[in-house]
Amino acid sequence: MAENYDVIVLGSGPGGYVAAIRCAQLGLKTAIVERENLGGICLNWGCIPTKALLRSAEIFHYMQHAKDYGLAAEKISADLDAVVKRSRGVAKQLNQGVTHLMKKNKIAVHMGDGKLTGKGKLSVTKDGKSEELGAKHIIVATGARARDLPRLKADGKRVWTYRHAMTPPEMPGKLLVVGSGAIGIEFASFYNDMGADVTVVEMMDRIVPVEDADVSAFLEKALIKQGMKILTGAKIEKIETGDKGVNATIKDKAGKDITAEYSHVIVAIGIVPNVENLGLEDVGVEPDQRYHIKTDAFGRTNVDGIWAIGDVTAPPWLAHKASHEGVIVAEAIAQALGNKDVHPHAMDVRNIPGCTYCHPQIASVGLTEAKAKEAGYEVKVGNFPFIGNGKAIALGEAEGFVKTVFDARTGELLGAHMIGAEVTEMIQGYTIGKTMETTEAELMETVFPHPTISEAMHESVLAAYGRALHI
Ligand SMILES: Cc1cc2nc3c(=O)[nH]c(=O)nc-3n(C[C@H](O)[C@H](O)[C@H](O)COP(=O)(O)OP(=O)(O)OC[C@H]3O[C@@H](n4cnc5c(N)ncnc54)[C@H](O)[C@@H]3O)c2cc1C
């Protein structure tokens, strides 16, 4: 007989496992189904192992610049295998952490391929054996995978997706990174710091195109200074993969063809949602025009009792968005099952921060200056460079700035955009402010600790109103 649950979560990434924990906290009999690794892409192949790699690259970078700090570090070298081993160890530790959390919260784990077989019904198949499960509610949290370039299929040898780039068979000599979103730029930064000759090619007219244009321009200059080649507004015309490398002809912004041989290529042109073979069509779940599952702000699909969260739904495709949706959906299900003490709130994607862990780091929340103007706002914009911040200078990290965008009429904080050291830790300050619908007045009245780089956040707000103190 089918085992029955209140909730089954299909997929155990940061969306799925967090949803399962919240369901269990709310007293719901909960199961999770996973075909690969508990923790999903984020813990095993995404956010965390890349940050472990980037940490090694960062330390290597500092060792090479030891002299700048009055120190000597001689005969420095990098052991890529050891760097990768450390990163895999970190991923494993976190995967085990999720296993522990499932046990602690009494969540039943079913390993195997999950498929909806009817309303409230799901089959799990592993090694040719299937079991049937039943639930009042099912949360689809199956995530996404790397998007392929039709002419450039990843083979794991010369052409890599993020998975290959995270466990490289060898150190690339000359690397072409296709795509300059967060994933492409983080790998470009990692391999550049590790000593590869890196070229980034981007179809749009600037790198990190979702960020504020000032951030893109600043990052491009910084990466070029670090030795990277950046081709924006550029298109791959021809590409041939051989045993020894990849020969690519790229049409640059001016229409000129650049032909070069690369030892390896990383394709980082986005993601496609994992919606195939889930039985979604059979139960009538509707996709959006990009084939992500369509939901409302509480994660409800068009089919009663089926919910969806994370990368399999609309953007932004970020781990913290997936987890936040997991909590909302769990609370909405508990409420639907009669719990009167939970009050789920609707997801507001305007307040989701985004971070890229290249060198220098970038972080942002809310509208860019251009998007705010497009939306019809009259804006007040503040800009404060790290060179005016004592802590940044003391750290030897004076490269960067903080930009804030306010509604000139009401003073509402519309967006914040930062580039420089530690900004991925600092963005949360503005995110809290934005979530609380703060205005310039509260931010100006806030006391920032000295000396910290966060003082640049204060100064940026002051600058928007002509009151910056240290510039
Ligand atoms: C290289 C890289 C770096 C990244 N860095 C960051 C970062 O720094 N910060 C950030 O916020 N985001 C980052 N991301 C994005 C982040 O990993 C995703 O947004 C996040 O993992 C999405 O979570 P999810 O729960 O929706 O899905 P996923 O994490 O993709 O998990 C989905 C799970 O469902 C399982 N599954 C799928 N189909 C089935 C099925 N039929 N049956 C059973 N199980 C199934 C999969 O095996 C997987 O484990 C990064 C991504 C990559 C690739």
C-alpha cells in the first residue's frame, strides 16, 4: 500500500529541503524525494563548492601580493587537485548536514526519481524498482541544469559546464568563458586567479548585464586590469572542438572576426528548468512561456494541491529565493490544512539580493538606476567610492563603490548596488532596509560602526542628498 503523507517535496535543493523542514516544524507528516544528492545543486554543485574554490583563489591572490602588506611569501604555487579536493570536502560536509537535518526533523527521505502519477500521487523509482507514495500536497522543487549551446555541447574534456569546471580534469591554459552572468564571471575570476589566460565573451553590450551599468563598467575595468580579456556585444561565429582544444571565431562589437585556439571552454549561458518526465502535463500543471512552472506569489500552481518553488519556477534563480519560497509554501499548505496560527506572506522579488563572488565582489538589491527611471521614478542617486573609506584603505581594498537609488519624491530606497571587498556581506543592511520600506531619513539616522567598509553605505545615502562627509 502507498505510504501517505501530508506533504511530499520533490527535490531536496535549498528550496525543497527548507520547505520540508518548515512543513515538519508545523507538524505535517513530510517526505522528501531526491534522485542525486541531498542539498541539491546549491550545496553539491553550486553556491557552496564554488565559494570554496574562490576562497582558495583569493588566498592565492593575497599570497602573490604579500609584499603589498610588508610580508614575504616565496615559492608560492597552487595545487589544483588539492583545491578541488577541499571544495568537494566542503560540499560533502554540507550534504551530510542536510541528511542530519532530515533525521532531526523526522522527514522521510526517499531516494530515487520522482514522478507525479495523479493528483496527490507520486512514484519513486530507483534501480528499476518503484514505490508509490501519496500526499495531500506535493511541492515540486526539482531545480534546473546548465543550458547548452547547440553548437557547443559540453563533453567534460574541452567543453565544460559548471559541473566540469568545478571538478576539472586539468588546469586550463587558455580558457574561454561563454556568458558573463554570476556563474561565468565567478569561474573566470577563479581560473584567472589560478593562473589561466582567460577570455570572457558576452552577447550583451556589458558584462553582468542584470547589474547596474556603473557596476558592469567598473567590473570590466577591474577584470581587464587583472589580465582578463573581455569581449562584450560579441558573438561566437564558428566553433570547432578538437582533441587539443577549441578553435573559436568570435565577431566582436565592431564586427571584426577574432579567431583563437582555447584549451578549454566553460559554457555559462543560463539554465533550463528540470520539468521533463515529472508527469506535470498528465496532471495539468502549466508552464510559463520559458517552460518554468507558473505559480502565484504563494507558490500555488494552477492545479490544486501542487505547488512549485525555486529554480523550476520564475527568476531570480538564486538559492535564498528558493529557500524563502520553501517557507512561504510550507506555511500556505499548513494554513490550507487548517492551521490558524500561520500567516504566510506573498513573495516580493523586488527585495531579493543578488551576489557575485568575483574579485572585486558585487552585490545588489532592488532597481538599478536605469530600471528605476524606466519605471517612471524621478530618482536621487548617491555614489561613494571605497577610496574615501578608511577601513578599505587599511585593508588594501580601496577598489569599489556603493551606489544608492532613491525615489526623489518620497525618499524610498529603490535600489542599492555595490562593488568591492565584503559587499556580499554588507548588502543585507540595505535588504533589511528595503524590506522595511525604509527611506533616506532612517538610513541617514543609522549609526554605522567605525572603522568598517559599511560606512561607505552610509556615505552613499548621504551623497544622494548632497551630504557626503568624506569625499
Ligand atoms: C555554479 C553555480 C554557482 C551558484 N552560486 C550561487 C550563489 O552563490 N548564490 C545563490 O543564491 N545561488 C547560486 N547558484 C544557484 C543555486 O544553486 C540555485 O538557485 C539553487 O540551487 C536552486 O535551488 P532549488 O531548490 O530550486 O533546486 P536545486 O538546488 O537545483 O535542487 C533540485 C534537486 O531536485 C532533484 N531532482 C530533480 N528532478 C528530480 C526528480 N524527478 N526526482 C527526484 N529528484 C529530482 C535534483 O537532483 C536536485 O538535487 C549557483 C548555481 C550554480 C550552478
